[in-house]
Amino acid sequence: MVNSKFEICFIGNAIVDIISEISFDTLNKLKIKKGSMQLVNEQLCNTLLKSLKNPSIISGGSAANTAVGFQSFGGKCTFIGQVGKDRFGKLFSKDLNNSGVFFQEKDFQLSEKTSMSIVLVTPDAERSMNTYLGASNKLNTNSINDEFIINSSIIYIEGYLFDQFKAKEAIYHCCSLAKANNKKIALSLSDLFCVDRNRGDFLNLIDKYIDIIFANEDEIKSLFQTDLVKSINKIINTVNFGAITLGSRGSIVFEKKVEYNINPIRVLKIIDTTGAGDLYASGFLFGFINNYSIEECGYLGNQAASEIIKYLGARPQISLKSIL
């Protein structure tokens, strides 16, 4: 790991998050299932935007959130994703580089707008995500900077990419390149409904390439179509390292078929659960890259997740070095 220029290369959807608090009544009127993640077209995206009052706008995307968290701990990383040639694309690039994550967009003349995720946060702090993929749909093997992968110790793949055929091809290219250069590969399952849509592809990728897995309870149960105990038993017999987050019950981490329960960290007032899983991965990976024990990795993940749910959005408002 010490010979790598970057510690981790994160690969995911380059998305601008548009976050707004919303009432249960308005959510119902919009016919959006609370806690869900759905893909929307440009027309519905524009309709939702018109219903928001004073939204918060920041660059986002699951893997990008994890990258920013990892950098905030003191890690060195880069990001691969595809933006459009519009003001949101410029915002994403500027925000990510200003946060310390190296991002160099490909010079494609895209007609599609930069991807947006409209995150509606209800009074119970649950978030419902409505994602317009836009330019992210154009991510393909030509979008990949092979040097970023070759010069990193780990590549981290966002599961949401599997909703796009060309991006799926790009992921297999990245995995083959990583393995050929003796790099570890991490995968986040990202979302329950994403797992439902891409179960076969995930199982194939995990079996062939994955060294580190991140999932929550619902995602891992959906992946294996069985209960939590049996699902964890299956994954620890397939992947060497990983973490299964359990919300208020903490998490389970494992290393080479041995699992450990990590106690939760109590948060008095939860504002927004957006990015909790993303930041958990940040903490875990920072510990992992710095040779912490697997239990310490899980505890650091819990700390990062408990910090991010104290405010709106999925980007740290403090330096995460302060919680080390």
C-alpha cells in the first residue's frame, strides 16, 4: 500500500444532491414511498424541483460521499465519474476537488445534464431519494482513467452503477485491471431496490472479484434471499472482509470468516440519515488502509455514521480527524 500514489480510487455516479425537508403529507401527495430510492426521468425531476422550498445544493453521489469522508479522515484518494457540461457539472467538480478528492472529468461533449438526486427528508429523519441519472448514464470504459486504478491500493465500487449497462462493462474492466495489478476491490451494495434489480450481477461480481463488502441488513438479506444470520454466513464464506450495518443496533464486521459485533453509538437527535452508510464506509476504509484491527475499523465506521446523521446532507461539517 505504501507504494501507491493514491490509497483508494472511488468509482460511482457523479451526482449533485438537492436536499429538502418535506412533510409526510407532501410526500404522500407526490406519491413517493418513504425511504425508497427511485430513478426518475427529467420531466419528473423538474416537477419535484418545483415543489421544494429553499433546498440545499451540494455535490454528492454515494461513492463521492465516501471519498470525501475518507479524505476528511486524512486519506488520499481520487474519484471516477461522469458529469455533464452544465453548471451542476462545474459545481460537482469544484466541490469535490475543493474537498481534497482529486477528480478530473473526461472531456466528453454530452447533451445530458449532470445527474441529480433529489433527497426529501421527512420529520422522522428518513430520506427518500429520487435520482435523475442524466450524464451518469454515459459512464463507460472510455470514462475510466486506468492510471487512477493502477496507482491506488484499493478501488471502491458504488452498487448504483449496475443500473447502467455501459457502466457495468466499465466496472468489469476496472476489476480486471485491479486484479492484474494486485489491488483490493471493495463493493457497496448501495440500496435494497438496486440489489433487487441487479442480484445476479452482484453475486457474479462478488464471487469473482470482491475483497471487501459493505451492505445494510436489508441489502444483504435481499442479495441472498434469506434471513440475516444465513446471509451473513454466506457472505463471510465468499468475501474476506466486510461490514453489515444494522442502524441503531450498530454493525457486524468480519475478517476471514470471523465476525464481530460493533456496538452502536447513541445520537440524541437524528436530523438526516442521508449518507450514514457512505460515511460508515469512509471510517471503515480509513481504518483498513491504516492497518487497524477489523473491530477498530467497524468502530470508526460507526463513529463517522453517527456524526453525519446530526445534520442535513452527506458531507462532514467537521474534520473527521477530530474523532480518531
